[in-house]
Amino acid sequence: MRENARVTEQHPERTTAGVGPWPGGPEAWPDDKHYDPELLEHGDSRNVIDRYRYWRMEAIVADLDEHRHPFHVAIENWQHDMNIGSIVRSANAFGADTVHIVGRRRWNKRGAMVTDRYQHVQYHADVAELAAWAEANGLPIIAIDNVPGCVPVETFAWPERCIMLFGQEGPGLTDDAVAAAEAVVEITQYGSTRSINASAAAAVSMFSWVTQRSALVPGGPSRPGVGPESAPGSR
């Protein structure tokens, strides 16, 4: 799918300050297959890091595939949960391998801010189907919820490869989801509310995995393929 360079009301991604046309006109355009001529001509206001300015969508996905983390994220979707879009956006930000949506295939994509274009998304009819896929691929399911017997996230040792499974806002995880999990982890809370929303729990869990398992933490190596340089005309 080709991305339109122009700003339109149908593209919520066009909400961040971007870059104008490539300086110098067509004669100065880079001769590289990563770049999209339409974006070079009209500018790029997409919500992407500077490294990916003017890049084709397919080129961005291919580059991300080179260094995605080996954790997956799954969420149950029985009532069109509004958290799914935000979870997809966080999964993209933390470099998750794939987002798995369990239940209904329809979901509100507004919160994803178009990151679903760059993030692999897979669908499963029910928890049993997700569990079978996880077993076939050697991925333990780690459920996140505040139920009796769960392990605090700050003391949990994340597997290098796993699927983080989240329930819906309100009811939380179904009994089938808890039964399919090898461990249940809770986000420790210190206030009066009984729970935080699923998208917040997902972001905390992904950050916890990254701080434990990824070499790409402050003081560690630079992120693969991401240098300090900015695209021409960035601001």
C-alpha cells in the first residue's frame, strides 16, 4: 500500500511536525531504493523517527524486521476494546515482533496512530488457537493481570521469547487466558485504584522486558540501524 505524502483529514498520522520537500529539487534526490519519490517531492509529515523520513513504508517495515525484539504481545478482543490501538502503538515503539488479537478482528485503529502499517498483526479466533500457535512456535504465554497468585513485575524474570497476554478493560483476562499462561504477572500499584488500563499495563510490561533483556538500554550499544544523523530539513 502506497502512502500519500499530502496531509489529509483521513490520515491521523499527519499530526506531527515533519519535513518539507527534499532540499535542492529532483536533481538532489538520493539514488536509493529506500526513498519514496512522492515523499521527496512533497515532504514527509508522518509520525516516524528521522532515520525513516522520506522512506517507503515497505522499506521501513523491512528495516524494522532486521532488529525486532523476540517478544510478542496479545490482547483479548471480545467487546471492541479501545485499548488495542494504543497497545499496537506501544508495541511498535518497543520493537515487538508481532501483535496478536484474540477474538473479534475489528478494532478501533485510531489509537494506533497508523503504526499498524509498520507492525505485524496476527489474528486468532480464541485463546485455544493462540495457545496452539504459541506452542508450535516455542513461545511461553505470560499473562498480565492482578489476580491471586500473580508475580510482581519488578521481580519477574522475563523469558527471552514470549507472548505477553492482556485482557480487556474491566473484566480483565478470561479464565481460558489465565489457564493458558505459564505465569501471571501483575503491575504493582501504590494508589487507590483497583487497576490500570490495559494499554498502560502493556507499555509497562514491554518496558520491563526491554530493561531486562535488551542490550539496547541507556549506556548500551546504539539501536541497530539508527544513527545520530537527521534527515535533511528535519525540525
